[in-house]
Amino acid sequence: MEIKTIEFNGKKYRPVCVCGRWVNRSTTNPRTYLSRDMWCFYTNEVLGNRDIIHHINRDSLDDRMSNFEKYYWGLHSSKHLTGIKRSEETRRKISIGKSKPNPVRSLNILGENNPNWKGGFSNSYKYSPYRNLV
């Protein structure tokens, strides 16, 4: 594969392999993707962390505006997973995984009712020695 550098809006992009697929990513920090930058530039829209720019023809190096669709990440996943054929064994494992109770939640070993709980996450301020200083 010939590595071809692309310039767009004053930034340089080059193809890199990310998670097994090739995408055009910027060469300077912050590392951004050409497809996202093009979408923001041409639509004057700010993309959130959960917004995904989908390539209609599934070629992630084909960065043309006519090849882009914006999706929320959950809808994008369901679009790609629709129609997948799974074996009986795989479907059984998936259904068992969904129906198994979570022992951590069922025993409440992570909550405030646990005598060994030292705080954490959003409630840690309750037990902080500095809580009265704020």
C-alpha cells in the first residue's frame, strides 16, 4: 500500500491501521480522523463522543462527503450487526450471559452498606478529611 499524505484545512493526514481497519488520521496532536474533521467543517456541526461518521460503502479510506452518514454509536453498531448469522451454541452463550445474575450487584458488596467501603467515585467526598474545607 502506498502511503499517501492528505492535506485538509491546514492539517496533514495519513493512513494508519487502527483496530484492524485503515483510516486517515492526523499526524499532529490531537489525533483526529479526516472523516470527522470533514463532517464538522462542511456541516458546521460539533460531533460528540458518541457520534460516529459511517462510511456508506464501508471503505474507511474513501473520504468523500457523499460517502458519509452520521450515527449515534448504538444505532451504528446495530446497523453493522443486523443479519449476522450465529451458531446455536453462540446464541445459547449470549442468552445465558444476559440472564446470569451479577454477584457483585446482588450481594451489594460495592455499595455504602458494605462495612469495608472506603468511599469512591462520586460519594468519596463524604469520607474525605477535606470535605469541610470546600
